[in-house]
Amino acid sequence: MTTVEEAAAEQAGQDPPSIGSPATVVDPSRPGPVPGWLGALCALAGGGALLLAFPPFGLWWAAPVGVALLSVAVHRRRPRTGFAFGLLSGLALFVPLLSWTNIVGGTAPWLILSVTEAVFIALLGAAAAWTSPVVDRHRWAWPLATGVLWVGQEALRDRLPFGGFPWGRLAFSQPDAPTLRLAALGGAPLVTFAVALAGGLLALALWSAAGRRRPVSVAVPAACAVLVALVGFVVPAGHPDGPAVTVAVIQGNVPRMGLEFNAQRRAVLDNHVSATLELARKVASGQAPHPDLVVWPENSSDIDPLIPDDADARDQINRAADAIGVPILVGTLLEGPGDHVRNVAIVWNPGSGPQSPFYTKQHPVPFAEYIPLRSLARMVTDKVDLVRNDFVPGDRTGVLSVGPATVADAICFEVAYDDLVRSAVTGGGQLITVQTNNADFNTAEARQQLAMVQLRAVEHGRDALMASTVGVSAFVTADGRVLDATRLNTRAVLLRQLNLGQERTLATTIGPLPEFVLSGFALAVLVVAAFTRRSIRTNRRNSER
């Protein structure tokens, strides 16, 4: 039941009176929205809580708390107020989360990217406010609506603009949480749904407490939130049952100062060659087991080894492959077509050299590896001209035969995109390899990327690894455990026996279906909310006649 004041406010398209207003509420179980200042504070705190859930903080349980605070802030608000509060929350999350982009791109690109990502959270806030009439009538619809709206928001953000930027998905905040295991059933979208559902349940508990409901009405949704967070424990952990292979990861490191551009590129290649030669000597002397394959990171050779002018680079990679006696997965750049560049992974065999076909990165990073709208972007920052040659995307999946293993390869940020990793696994990948170059970033970026590798390992039931030029490099087991993680800006050689995966998880089999279904429900909630709001307005007009 609502008061005349509430009805008038709603009819005028305004927020209903706030909690604490003397004539606000007749039914104390349905309080009005929190005061505006408190709503803004909840939105900011919600974004801060979400930030704490991600590496390097790693407080995974803070993610549903952040969802709950934003939900409370926007509930029973006008959509434009929900948009504003969502924007506050998004900025509190993305400005610090993406601060590592400032290291190489500068302040303007960092803030533009952060604001762009925050706008999607603002749209989420507006959508949550829009659905308030529905969840007011059906209390337990609130957590479900919260869950599907988060999945729908991420589905948009993962694709728009310029192919999307999935950094900061709720699923990527859960590498050490029980909810991570849900990835084996429905991938990242199901993990996001579970986290947001738990947050919606916490919001329901908070709202029930504000409405002075019976203690059981507060305790039940709070207990359900805990159960949702822990339900992953009943999902069996993945254990690949294929043959074991010994894998070596080379982290050659990158010289920091004192070299001009070409000398720097050559030094990076030399570092990876010399580290591989050192491993070969240890293998020959019995100090290290003989690997079955070796993985070098992205940009381990920034010199194109396939053109005659750089024959020395080719000779050095041949030298490393011949010394170790097994194939090396090399991350390098190839010139062409025309004045473009390709970011590729090449299998380099001892004796015979580069193997064809190689894998070309399918999703170059806009404004980093290619510049869309270059003339317009130059008006924001002249650093766009540092990207002198635009990278072109590949047209085949990252499935490569490397010695006894068929790997599902992703290059750098590609690990964030569901379809790219899944297509490589369904194409025959038995081991997930992620080649990356974190030399221009920091520990936070590397740890956030490693969390994505953990999710992919669980999602597809595959052992995985991340090979970085400077760190973090690590192995990840199919149940999400991280092994042998390196420190940043060090030279390291990792050796470990991994098992090749043969079977597909449910998530691998059904692919994007959970995201389509949950996003469809999000759209349905918005449609139902539109009809509900229309019905409320019609009933009020009729009652006033």
C-alpha cells in the first residue's frame, strides 16, 4: 500500500518519498527509497566493494556485497536517478581497476575507457530502477532480476563498442571462490549470474530489515545468499584424463632502460633464446626433466623472423629449438599484408623451423594494436601515432599442434572473450595456452589476467598456462589452482607435467546458451516492467476519476 504522496510522485515521474519521511509509508514492509545522499553513498561503496573483489585485492566475497549496495541504491528510483547512481558505482570500480592502462596510454585514454565501461553499469542501474515496480510486487523476483540484468549488461559490454572489453566481469572476480566451479556448467555468464543473484538476495535482506519485517524475512534471503555463494562446492572439480606432457614456460624478461627501440627488441629475443639454451644445458646434464614442448610468450620476438632482412632472428630461434630438441610455441610479429602487422603464434620445430599454419590473433585491441577513427582519436591524444601500423585480425581459431599436444592458444586479452577460447577447445585443444606481454603494465593487470586463465581452465576442464615476457607466468590446473606463479620483472623458467584434456565440460558443449537464455530473461524482465508501469499508471488514472 502506498500513500497519496507516493502516488503523486510516481505520477509525476519522480522518486517516491525517502525512508524517514513522516507520511512516506503506510505499509512498513515496503519502505520508500533510501535518501538521495545515502543512495549515492551506497552506489560509491558498491563500486568500491566490487573493486576489492578483483586482484590484486582478491576479496571475492565483496562482489555480491557490491551488487547488493548498488541494488539498494537504485531501488524505487526513477531510471535517470538509477543511471546516475550506476555511473557513480561504475566509476568507483573501473577508474582504479583499469589504472594500469595509464602506464602506457596516458591519462586521457585511461579515463575515456573507464567512463565508457562505467556507462554500462549506469545502464544497469537505470534498468534496475525501471524494474522496481515488478520486484515490489514480487519480492523474490528481485534477486532473480538482479542476476539476469547483470548478465545482460555484461553481454552488451563484452561486444560494444569495437568488439567490447570484458575486463571487470563479475565472473573474473571469483578465481579463488567456490562459485568458480560453476564455470564448468555454464561458463563465465553462469558465474556472473550466481554472484549477482547472491547480491540480490543480500539486497532483499537489507530491504526487509529496513521495512522492519520479521527476523525470518531478513534471515532467509541472507542465508540463501550464502548458499548460492557456496553451491560451487557440489560441482565436481575437473581432472583431465589424457596423457601427461612436460611443459616448459620461458619468461625471458624485458630490459627496461638504456636501449633504443631496435636494440630493445633484439634484447627481448636474446633473453628468451638464452633462457632456453640454459634449460637445454640443464636437461643435458640431468638437472631438469626433458620437456615435450616449450612455450614462449607474446612478443618474445618483436622481430619478424620470416623475412630475409631479419634472418639472424630466425637463426637464433632455430638455435634454441635445436638445442632443446622439442617444438617451441613462439609469440612474434609478422609484417604485412601491406603496411599492416600481425600478432602471431608460430610453432617452431627443431631441424625444420617454422610450422604452417600459424595462429594470428583474432581480436586485436582497439586503440592499442589498431586505431579506429584515427583522426578523431588524435584529437584526444597524439599517442595514437605510437601505433604506426595497424594490426589485422586472423581468421582461424587458435588450435596448434605442438609436439605431442594440441593447444588451444589465446594471445593476451583474447582470454577474456568466451567465444575465442571455446572455439579453440572445441577445435581440438587439449591444453590452454595464453601468451601475453605484460611489460607495459603492472602486477594488478597481470593478476587480473591470470584470474581469467583460472576461469577458462575450470570452464573447459583443461590444464592451462600463462606465459608472460615479464610475469606473471604460471600453470593453472583444471580445478583452478595456480602453480609456480612468477614474480614480475624477473627471468624464470617453469617446468611442470600437465595432463591433456579429452572430454568436454557441459559449459564447453552448450557454449553461449546460458548467456543467451539469461540475457533473454533480462529482456523479458524489462518488458514485464514496462507493462507493469503502464498498468500502475492506468489504475491510478482510473482511481482519480
